[in-house]
Amino acid sequence: MNILSVLHCELRKIIRSNVFWIMFLVLGFGPIMMGVGNVLSSDGVNWEAYLNGLLETLAPLGLIGYTFVAAWVFGREFSDRTIKDLLAKPISRAKIVLSKFLVILAWCLLLSIYMFAVGLAVGAILGVAGGSAAFIWSLFIKFLITSLLYIFVTAPSILFANVTKGYLAPLGLILIIVILSNVLASFGFAPYFPWTIPSVFQSTGSLQLSSIIILAYTGIIGIAGTFAWWRYAEQP
């Protein structure tokens, strides 16, 4: 089997699962509630204030959602006891891992675009004024880059899902990380904590070199660790 065949199988498994659609339902509810809250809490809010406020509050939700997606894609093989069937296929383990990473990337990016579109639709329905197509497009690009950074930093959760052979432990860990992120951000450590660095980019549009290095190491450790775990760890 080549990588395209494995990727096709992974996509079919995910699209046929209830989790795929539930994630769109859950992550669509967030922008609706936050968008309505932003409009009702201000008089005559414009698009700049609305979208900036909305996208900053979506950061923790996106982090939790992306982490769950990433952990579930790998962890479900253990919880559903399909790992043996997967390893029995005539395909290298590296290609299996790569196909799962690609599926995670595509799924999370689709969720990001979906959340932005829902937030935009809520603002339009509630009559948010001002703004321009160029401004909204630039903010969308920044949000998409922020989402990519968040997706990249979920890599350690993928490794944790494989080590713990499930997806619940990484979800519990990320909830702790979200709480810790709020504490560290309040003390000014957001540019140095991997899981708050994407939110710094969302707010400022740029990152310090130290932040880029920390983010890169975090993601690379998770990705390389996952490939190594599938290559060397004894599977059930």
C-alpha cells in the first residue's frame, strides 16, 4: 500500500465517525456564544473590535479542540482495539503515522476555517458595522497562521496519547495546560510557554526569536517522538 491509499483509509474512518461531526457542532457553538456575547456587551461594536475580541477568546477553545482531534486520531486505535488490524496491513509504520498527521492537519484547519466563518456569520446577522473585505481577509490569514501554530504545538499530546494508549489522558493534560496558560500569561510569561505562544501571535502578529525556537522544539519533540515510538516501542 502507498501513502495515498493509507491516507484515503484514514479519511474514510474519520468522516464516517460520529466524532467528526460532533467536533463541528461543539466548535461551532463556541463562536456563536462568544460572538453574541461580544455584541451584547458593547454598544455599536465594529468589525475590528468584534473579530479581535472573538478570535482572542477562541484561542483556548481551539487549543482544546485541536488537542482532542490529534489525540483521538491516534488514541482511538487503542481504545477501539483496532491497532493490531492496522499493524497487520502491508504498510510501514512511518507511513501510518504520516497519514494520521496529515489527516489531523486537514481536519484541524477545516475546523479553524469553520469557526471563523461561524463567527463572521454571527457578526453579519447581528449587524456589526464598519470594516472592509481587506481587513477581514488579513485577520483571517492571521487567525489561520495562529491555528497552524496551535496545531503544531499539539504534537506532544499525540505522543502522550500513544504512550498512554488512549485519548482521555491527553485531554485531561490539556485542560491543566489551559489553566496554567492563563496563570503564566498573567505574569508575563506568555512568549515563553509553548501553549500560549500562538495567542501572542494572534494578538501582536509577530513572535520573538526565543518564542519561535521554543515552539519549534515543542512541536518537533512531539512529532519525532511519535515516529520513534511507533518505530521502536513494542505494540500490543
